[in-house]
Amino acid sequence: MAFRISEEEIQRRVSELADEISKDYEGKEIVLVGVLKGAFVFLADLMRKLKVPSRVDFLAVSSYGKFTETTGQVKIIKDLDHPIEHEHVLIVEDILDTGLTLNYIYSLLRKRNPASLKTVVLLDKPEKRLVDFKPDYVGFTVPPVFLVGYGLDAAEKYRYLPYITELEK
Ligand code: IMP
Ligand code: MG
């Protein structure tokens, strides 16, 4: 059976994450930093379920592909539109796999002196990790299979699916 997370399960878990985050950021405004493109669906749902005000900004990084995976080289293709100094920044990512992408983005944004910096990932594939990176909030821990839907793509396809499913060969 292919691994699958239903639309209902996703929505329930995103609500739980939003409640937890809302509690932790009570009285503060969050700057949600979405990592394009995969995170945009999750970010849009999360943002509307938060009980604290938020602003949104996006950045895009190059995918490093199979060959460069071990070098850990990630490049910024699109930077944030606004400075984040003194802001409470929450990086929103679709999936944590090797950890190279988030590790790079985290270090980069840390240098800009935000008031606080945390990460939320909808999906975590711990078995594929190459660098030690611990996200602050995790939606689901998933097996090391290739997943599509709810923002996640395979060559730009399937992002529109309201559920997440394993891409079968
Ligand atoms: P990593 O943690 O640096 O390996 O990279 C995570 C990024 O790889 C995510 O932002 C996704 O764009 C992509 N990725 C990793 N696993 C999957 C998957 O199962 N489906 C779709 N994209 C994935
Ligand atoms: Mg991504």
C-alpha cells in the first residue's frame, strides 16, 4: 500500500500546530518565511489557523540535485523582500529530508539578527538526514519515500492535490 496522508488528517494536524504556535507566540506578531515553492500551500493554511497576527515573506533556493547533495551547497534564488532584524521569524517548510536546505536557510537568517528564529516543517523524513537539524515544530514524521501533493511536486506536477501521497513508480 502506498503511503498516504488524507486531507482531513492534514487539516487536523495543521490546526494542532497552529494552536501550539499561537500559544508560544502569544502577544507577538510572527513573520512567516515560506520556502518556495513547496511550502506555499501549508503556509496559507497555517497562517489562517493562527490566533496571532502574522506577516508573510518568501525566499527561494536552488535545488541542489543528486550530484551536489553531499556538498550541501544551496543557493538563494529569491531573497526576502523585507529585513527581519528584531522580528519574530518562523521559517515554514514543506519537508525536511537531508536537512541541507533548512540548515542553510537557518544560518543565513540567523545572521540578520531576528528577535527569534524558529522552524516549522509539515513533514520530516529523519532517515535521510545528512546534517543534524532539529525543527521546532513537526507535522508528521514520514518514511523515506518520495511524496507529492499539498504543495509537494514531482517535476512541478501534483502540487494541487489536497492530500499527500507516495509517488509510485
Ligand atoms: P533537504 O532537507 O535539503 O534534503 O531538502 C528538502 C527539500 O527537498 C524540500 O524542500 C523539497 O523541495 C525537496 N524534497 C525532499 N523530499 C521530497 C519529497 O518526498 N517530495 C517532494 N519534494 C521533496
Ligand atoms: Mg522545498
